[in-house]
Amino acid sequence: MSFTFDPALANDVSLVRFHIGDTNETDHKLEDATIQYFVTASGVGEAVVKCLQFIIAKLSAPDERTGNYSVNYSNALAGYQAILKAKAQEFGVSLSGVTMSSSVSLPWRPDSYMTDGTQDGS
């Protein structure tokens, strides 16, 4: 289990940790190897989003209660969901998996003499 964070943000793991707020060694959410995997697979921007999604998945567990001790993840979960949306927008990462595309369709045949929608005959 490894944790590294360089405040100078000199490496990708530290940069991702900075963006997701996982900079406390005693209470870190992700291991270096997990962050490095996401960075290698898709770059820093998408790694930030994937790491936040990973943390959200871990926090989505049911609340725990043992005697007088209880753990409620709802506040942390709401906070991570809000930052996920902001970081996805910042890095231009789609959260829905849907991408948009467009195409141009001319109202006339491009192999005809029509260049502006009128027949000029030349």
C-alpha cells in the first residue's frame, strides 16, 4: 500500500491527488498504483474523473451501525458527486458515455452544377 504526494505536483499521481483532494497520507482514499493505472490508461484529466468515480463507488456502500458506532457516507458522497461534475466539465470528460457528432447535408447533389441551391448551367 503506497502513498506519495509531491506538493510541487511534479508527477501525474500527485497532480491527480491534488485534483481529487486525496493529499492526506494518513487518510488517503486511493493507492498510487490505482491512480497510476488510470493515468496510464487515459491521461490525467480522465484519471481524475475515473478516480472520483471509484471513490464514489466505494462510498456508495450502505451506512454501517455497530452498537453506539455508526458511519453515514451520505455527506461525503454528495460532496464527491458535486466535485465529479465540476472536474468532468473542467477536463471535458463525458459522464454519460454519449458523444455528440454532426454532419453537413447539402439540399442539392454535390456532383451537380448547383453550388448555392440554384441551377446555373455552367
